[in-house]
Amino acid sequence: MGVWSAGIGIHYRAIAAEDEEAQVYRHFLSAQPSSQLANLLAGVEPILALAPMQDVTDLGFWKLMTGYGGADLYFTEYFRVHPDSILDPEILKSITANPTGRPAIAQLIGNHIPSLVRSARELQKHPVAAIDLNLGCPVPVVYRKNAGGGLLRDVAQIDLILGALRDAIDTKFTVKTRLGFDDPGVFEELLGVYARHSLDLLTVHGRTVAERYRSTVHYDYIARAVEVMPCPVLANGNVVSASKAQSVLEQTAARGLMIGRGAIRNPWLFEQIRQRGRGEVPFEPRGRDVLAYIQALYEIRYRPEFRESSHVQQMKKYMNYIGLGVESSGRFLHEIRRVNTRDDFFRLCNEFLDHSEPMPLEPFGIQLKETDFMCGEHG
């Protein structure tokens, strides 16, 4: 009897050990970026993604965003891909040292199929949730090389690229696109191509490349993508507030939202959207909250080996977006673009933001120049 009882005890301890190992293994799997993304896609809450913006939404910015609630999903700045390219080590740090606790998707841009395949395989050696192909960048230096949004002029080439990448990618595969290069009439054909290649997620910016950021967003085209695509769709373009987020989700029935410029202007935006979704009153920052955010931005950008003027110039990349939401006359934006020292930079920020008045941080209708390419007229 004693031997039998001892045997049962050993048996149950062995089962318990196996269960514990199984639980640890299941936890390990669930913590993998691809599993994190799968769980997001299978959920019911809108997915909130931070858009990739070159030289802006880098590792430091990701880390800063987590303190404001952060996104559910992060896309890296794009890896430039060509026959002589290597994975950019600074962008790669966003994957290998991801500080967010959320899945990160690695974005590629290019048109040389063997190089795209090589880069996708290299990236899969790192903890990526998915590989994304950029088919939407509207910057002229990019699209003139037939990369990014420039590829939207060649649907057949897109078809070949997607086929080669789908064969090379064992993890999830996603695409970020615009509606076409200069005519949204091609969008239906593009959707047919995207649907053929078993994408796991499609992000649609509701403008053509030629429209850049200055037209209204054609949310009806995004709704059409949601209707016909076999994979989830994220809506992108002019999401500048929690109320606008709700409106876009209702108009498009998208699985979620990708937000770039709006989140740079208002780092609380992702959490405000969640709060509104829960029926809560969204947090409304005050002037000094925005001032503290700008100070934090300056700190994450700071490198002791760089000149002070270089830091100030780098900050202007962010102030181009933030400045649109500070005041309506355009004076702050005009003057912040002309400062060259840290003292002048913060003197001006203090002049306009050292107060306790609420700051909606939605873009004012400030008249911009044609050279204000990324700012856009509509946020």
C-alpha cells in the first residue's frame, strides 16, 4: 500500500512537472511576436498601430510612446532594399531591443526581387511579428526610383514581388498601400492582386501618391478593401482625435487604425481612443503636459557627440507636426522653424505652452507652403 501510494505520488509529481513545462512552453509561444500579432488579429478591440515614419518613429520614439499608453502594434522605419543593401543596424535595434512589449513588424521598401527576398529571410532571424512591404511612400526621391508608392504604376511587378515574398516569408506577411499612383481607379485591380497572395494584414492609406497628404481621405475605398479582402484591413489617414478615430472605424468597418502624424502631435491619442471606446471621457492634456512631452522628445533625441544646432534641427521634424496643433495663427510653427539654439527653442515653447489651458492637439487650418510636404493640410 505504501509502495502504491508512493508510486502515485511520483506519477502525479511527474504530471505536475509536465504541466508546468507545458505552461511555460505555451507562455513562451504566446510571447513570440508572431503569436502576439495573431492574438491581436483574433481579438475584438480595434488594433491601434503606430505608422512608420522615416527618421521619426525610431526606437527612442517607440520607448517614449509607451509612457503615454502606446500603440498595440509597431511598424519599423523602412529598410531600404537594393542589390548592395544590408539591414540598417539602427532600424534593426527597434526589433532586437523592442522596448514596447508589443509586436513589431519590419517594413521593407524596394523593387529588386532577389534583394527583397534576401532581406525578408534575414529579418526572419530576428524577433519580427511580420514582414511588411511599403507600397505607399509618396516622397518623390522614393517613388521616382519605382519604390514605395512608385510601384503602384506597375501592378504586374507588384504581383511578381508579392509572389516571391510570400514564398520566402514563413511568418506573417503584410502590405501598406495607397489607392494608386495618380488614379484610384486602379485600386480594384490592386485589391485583386493583394487577395491572391494570402496577406495576413493590409493597411490602406486612403489617398493616391499624387495626393500626398493634402487631399481629403477617401474612406469609401478603405471600406471597399474591408469588404473584398480575405485578411484584416487597417485604415490610415487623418486620424487626429478619438472622435475622428471612432468615425473612421464606423465608416470603414476596418479592423483597426494606423496613425502616424496624429500620434506625433498627440502622444496620448492611442489611449484617448481606448478611453472613448470604453465609454470614458478621454484625457485632455494641458499646455504644460505638451511642454513636458516636447522636453522628453528633446531628451530621447539628445546625443552628446552632436552639436546643439543639430539637435534643434532634428527636433524640427517633430515640431512640424506638433506646431500645427499649438495655436491657430501659425506664429509658433513659423518661429520654431527658425530657432537654432536650445535656449531659443525652449524659450519659444515656454512662451506658448507654459499654461494650464486644455490642448485638443487637433491641427488648425494653418496655410502651409507646397514645400511642407509631410505636414499636410489636414493633419
